[in-house]
Amino acid sequence: DTEVTQTPKHLVMGMTNKKSLKCEQHMGHRAMYWYKQKAKKPPELMFVYSYEKLSINESVPSRFSPECPNSSLLNLHLHALQPEDSALYLCASSQVPPRETQYFGPGTRLLVL
Amino acid sequence: AQKITQTQPGMFVQEKEAVTLDCTYDTSDPSYGLFWYKQPSSGEMIFLIYQGSYDQQNATEGRYSLNFQKARKSANLVISASQLGDSAMYFCAMRELNTGNQFYFGTGTSLTVIP
């Protein structure tokens, strides 16, 4: 089973709202990732968790706050977002790198009004 | 310098024909992995095929094969017998085994299969 699930599929929020994106995998992977993808562009890495610890933060603004409560779950907490943050947010997981394939979830399409 | 270069923004192929999507890469790490992903309009990134830098044979997965030319630093994806469902964005990616967790993605190629 190579499934990564993400909820919600779509999210519309105002600039003053607080919301969370959720990601779950049951493949026993110990690395999990958040990517942001704008239309017709490649995914951009935001955060990497390895063994539930944040190992990479690609200079992401503090209005994005990741959380890894356990080895299967990854959250992305959103607060005071800007319209330019509207994008597809993809979660991925893999065995601990460096060799392993990343498996992606279906993504959350976020619109910030 | 770009780690991954995909020079074909858009490609068209007739149904049932084969198509090659180009990918070149740049690395000084002798150990690396190359990946191809398919992204339909629904958004999900679907893993297609993997090639390791030390693999002696070109990778194949069903209708997908990877034409790996190490000296030229190219890793082209060949899709045989194209189907309408192959219409999607295709991304080439690389991971350098000695430098951590990051994937480097190319800019993608949009493939349209014509009936």
C-alpha cells in the first residue's frame, strides 16, 4: 500500500482565519514532507521531518507552522495567510533518505481570499 | 546551475504511439537517484519509475522505461503505446544520496495524447 492521504481536498480561507492541513501515511515511512506548488510549476519544498523531528525548513514564513505528532501524521497549521499563499499543498513520505522514493498525497487546493 | 533540466514545456503524441520526454541533470555526487512523476490535472504526484546511478540496466515499469545515459547525464522517460490517460504533467527529479533529504525537480513537461 503506497497511499498518502490528505485532508481537506479543498480549502477556502480568509486572511484572518486559522486552519490546518492534515496528512497521514501508514507505510511505516519515517520521513515526511510538505511542498507548495503553484500552477504549472514544480513543487517547492517547505519542510522535512525525519523521525518526527524537523530537519529542513526552507525559509518558510512563520504563518506556516508544521507539526508531526507521530510517525504517521503530519500537520500544517495556517494563520494570517496572504492571497499569494494560494496554491496546491502536497504532502509526501518516504523511508528515511537518501535513497528512497517519495510518495505523494493528492494535495490540498488552498485559496486565500 | 539547474540540477534538473526539462527542455520540452509541451509535447503532443498520437494515441498508441511512443513518446520520449527529455531530462538532463547536473551533479558531482557519484551516488544519486533519478525519478519520474506524473501529475494529472487532479493534482496528485504519481511515482512512475526510478533509476539509481549505479544501476547497470535501464529501469522499466510496464509501459514506462528510462533511457539512462550516465556519461551524457540524461534520464529520458519513454512511454510506449500512449493512452489518453497519459495526458498529464511529467516531472523529472533527482536526489543526491550524500547531501540529504531534498528532491530537485525539473520544470516539467506537459504531455497531451491526441486521439
